[in-house]
Amino acid sequence: MKKIKYYYNTHTLRYEKLETPLRVRLLRVMGFLMASAVTGMIIVAITFRYIDSPKEKLLRQQYEDLTQNYSIFQERLKQLELQMDEIENRDNTVYRSIFEAKPIPDSARIREMEKSKEVTLVQAMGETELIKSMTGQLNNLALRIAYQEKSFNEIANMVKNKEKLLASIPAIQPVSNKNLNRIASGFGYRIDPVYKERRAHMGLDFSAPQGTPIYATADGVVKDAGFNTGGYGNRVVIGHGYGYETLYGHMYRIKARVGQSVKRGEVIGYVGNTGKSTGPHCHYEVHKNGIAVDPIYYFYNDLTPAQFDRILKMAAASNQSFD
């Protein structure tokens, strides 16, 4: 039951019923509402300031985890960068020097990194400095790895070419010479067996019984195979590429054919006594870029250092050649 309030009116000298005007009541209601709103805002502010929502708690935990692991990531990145520096250094100073290739300047790597579109920037993941820093470092490292992979592919091709080059360099003796007693005459000026005067002898003479197999000393393609009127008799000429060419003269019988691809150690003919020759032997020449060079320095695949020293002395003897 609503209470009725009275007040004492001094003008009428009696008690009268207290009635609150509408304006006052409205002001009171508005004041209450405003006070409630302010109080609510204060409570909400305090709540959001000191009490996290579930989503905020999750984000805060993730942030703390990232902050905690950032130093670990930084250390790992430093290790990877040091490893990349070492790989790039080996690329320039070791691998490429082996294959006589020019080192890659750092400026080339930087330009390639700037041009590369292989790695997309992922800074949209977040705007914090932590994310930006890690993203930038990872992108930079990824670009360096991508460029280094390209360099190693080039080195792999160099390896293949180097293997082909090594197979194309004359490296064995053209006839079996296990006892090292078949070198009859060396490279240089020797007594000509016909004219009996000192003349340039542009190869090595290997004395051997007629029919002894003659071997290709390196991989190549047969350029000439037939009788030569210039004194070599039945001869074979093999082009090995890379400026190398070998000649085998005075054969009894030729096995190789023009245009045939041969491998090192493959039989190309047999020792004979054809052409300007005074006895069964194989006249062997090595040409580098069109110039005859001493074949004695192209036997490194089948001789020990001691054996090489022995045949070097034998080839250096001033004697009469077989042709």
C-alpha cells in the first residue's frame, strides 16, 4: 500500500498532503538513469581493463608464446644465416674454383632476390613488429636459398661437363706396356732412320710385335681412318673435343671407322709397319689446339709416380726414331 506523505503548511497552519510535481519526478528519473549509465560504464571499463574475455585471453596467451619463442627463432635464424654464408662462400671459393668458373658476386645475389617472385610476402598476417620482423627475415632467407639452389644446379651441370672433359683428355698409353719397355723413341729432335739426320719427331714410338692391339687413349670421334701418304701409313686420327686430338700411325690393320664414337681403352687398330717405318711400332701423337705436345705427360691414368719417372727418362734419350 502506497504511503501518503503530509507536510505542515505554515501559511494555513495545518497539515496538507504532499504532492511531487511531474517535472521533479521526471528529473529524478533522468538523474537515476544517468547515474545508472555512468555506473555501468565504469563497471564495464574496469571489467575490460582488468578482466579479459575468452578471446582476449587466447590472443594474450598466443602473444606471450610468440614473445617467449621469438628469441629461439632469432637464434635459429642466425644459425641458418651463418650456414647460408658458409654455403655461399664454398660456392664461390671452392665449388666454382674447381670448375674454373667465376664466383657469383654478392650484388648479383641481391639483384636476384629483389627480382624473385617465388616467395610472397605474408605481412598481412599481422601488423605487430614481431610478425613483420620474423616475416622479413624468413623471406630474405628463403630468397637466398632459392638463388643458391639455382647456383648449385649450374654447378651440377659443370660436374657433368667436367666428367666429359676428363674422359676426353688422353690419359693412357696406346699399347699395353706393363713392363715399361716399349717406348723406343721420345718426343723432340731425333735421328731420322731414313735420312740419318736430326729431325723433329712429333710423337712417341711404341715398339711392339705386329698385331698388338692399339687403344684409344680418350673418348672421342674418329676423324680419319685409312692410309696416309705423308709417311704415317695406316693411321687413325681421333678428335676428343676441348682442343684435343690424337694420332696413331703405321698400323697393320685399322679397326675404327670414320665417324665412329670410341671410348678410352677401346681397340682401334693393330700395330704394324706401314708407311715410313723401319719396324713394327705405333707412332703416337697428342695435339692440343692444333699443336703437337709431348704425349709423355698424358699417361697419368695408368702409371705410378715411379713408373712415370722411369719412362720419362727413357723417352728423353737421344736415339734414332722408328719413323
